[in-house]
Amino acid sequence: MPVRLLAAVLCLVGAGSACLAEELVETGGFSLRYDETVWVREASAPPALLALRCAAPTCPPHAVATFLSDERGLPSPGFGAFGPGAATGAMIDLRIQSLTPGSRIRPRGPVEPIVSGGMTGYRGLYDIEDRALAKTAAAIALLRFDNGTLEIRMKADRLTPADLTLFDRLVDKIELTD
């Protein structure tokens, strides 16, 4: 157990040689290589293409990453009344709200542009309040994918900047498949 804990910590801080237990999964037009010492694959029901539970001791409580495909396209940044991309950023927050029925989404800051596996998109950090007023947090990335959108969402009880780094490392390993 202490060796697995040390390997997970080294993987999280970026020591790549410690990350030897990688799993490759291909589903829904993309592939993902993830570290088995950090992520454990779980059964997923449609519309989810893939679900991974964060199992490392350094993971936030109840953290699960889900991958979904949305047939709606993702808007490109442009010049709005308030500067480059202002309208697009607001549209991304509205899209994420529409993908979270029954809950209220509160952005912690503006969305940021990202690139992963040849796909471009946006990432944001959100607080989510459900109908029972229970609060959780989510890091959400939306990527342009086959005339539609690939949504990657890591939801947990709470998220810190270190957890966001963990999420970004997972998103960085997505590749398009033929």
C-alpha cells in the first residue's frame, strides 16, 4: 500500500517515471490513456461514454470524471461588445447550465480556452447547487468533437487548484481516433 500511495503522489506532482500503470480506453471516437493508480473505470450508462472514479489518496472526496458527447456544436470565440470572446464565454456557461438539469451552476471565474488531442474548447470551474441546496463542485471542459461537443466533467464534494491540475492532466491525454 505505501508503494502505491507513493506512486500516486509522484504521478500527481508530475514525476512521469512513476506512472507505469497506464490504461488505454477507446470509446465514442476518442481514446484516453489514464493512470490506473489514480483513476478507476466505473460502469457508465448512456449518455455517458466513460466514467472514471478518482481513487488516489490525494483525490478530492467523491471525485468522478464523466465523458459525454453532445450533438450541439461549440461556438468559436469572437469579438463581442465587451472584448474578444466575452459573448462566447457567457454562451459556454449557459451551455453548461443546460447540461446540468435540476441544479444551479455558479462559475468561479471566466472559462479558459484549452487544446487537447487536436481539439479546441473551453474549461471552467463551477460550484453546483442542487434542488435540496446541497453543494458540490465541478471542473468542466467542453471540446469541439465531430460536429458536436465532448464534455468532460469532474464532480466532487470540493475542488482545489491541485484537483484542477489533476483534471487538466486527464483532459490532456484525450486523443481523437479514426
